[in-house]
Amino acid sequence: MTTKKPRHDGWTPATRTVFLATLRKAGCVRDACRVACMSTTSAYRLRRRDADFAERWKKAQASARTGLIAVAHERAVVGREVIILRGGKEVERRIVPSDSMLAMLIKQGDLTGQGADKLLSWDEWQDGLRFDEHGNKVDRREADAAVARSLDAKLADMRTKLLARRAREAKQAKDARAGALRGRALEARALGDKHPSS
């Protein structure tokens, strides 16, 4: 049984390990080739002819994408600190979100496995767009307006019921006063009948 001779194209097991480790961290083939001291042409050639290497390449890029998505989300939504200098002196620090980071990831072809309709840009967030319980984009202002309309309708109904109750209570109080007056009048008449004037 003969053993395979080491390759003379430079892609030793150590070189492959360095390339794949860098690709896993950076997600960039050019950077991974530079660190491994190999050309991108030879890397793509090796990927075409070596199925195992191609599979490990694919997994490394998937791992890198997961990290990039996390960074992009943080930069796009949370932002990063920017120092404002005037006259060589720091005057302010701001947390600034990055629309360009999110736009770049979306343009590169849906790294999350979801369409662009499943991502919110910072501008969309600022404009009040959110996801509903079904994962659809909804205008928060429309949802808020619907809630406000519902509350207004409930308040109007409560006001109508309150006014009706007050009207009933006022009528009952009026009827009670009228009943009391009739009772006093009857009582007075009865007393007058008992003590006829002479």
C-alpha cells in the first residue's frame, strides 16, 4: 500500500487549518488566503477538486456569518460610540447606529436565511415599523392609532353609560323629592282634617 506524497502546491494540512481558522473568524477568503500565504486562485481551485475541503470551507463561512450577523445587528440597532472632536478637544460622545452595515449584509444575499422583509433598518425602526406576532412588518403608528381608536370608543361608551346612570339617579332623586313632598302634603292634609279650624 502506497501513501500519498505531500502536495507540492503548498496546501499542507497546516496551511489548510490556518486558512479555515481565519475564514471562520473573518469570513473573507482574501484575508484567509493572505494569512495562510496562499493565492485566492489556488484556494478556489482546491475547493473545486476537494469535496472535504469544500465542505469545511462552507462550514467556516457559515460560522463567520453568524458572528457577522451578531456584529451587524449590534452596529445597526444598538450602534457604536463616536467621539466628536472640535479644535482637537473632545466635546461629545454619541452612540450612532450604522445603516450601512445592515444594508451591506442585506445586499450580500440574505445572510440570515430570511428575506429583507424580515429585517428592519434603523430608518424603519425610527419610522415606527415593528414585527407583529406573525413576523410581518407593521407600522407601529397604525397599530397605535387602532389602539387609540379602540380606547376612544370604549371611553365614549363609558361616558354614555355614565351620563345615562346620572340621568337615572337624578330622576330617582327628583321622584324621591316629589314623593316626599306629596307625603308631607298628605300628612299636612291629614293633620288639618284632625284639627279643623274653629
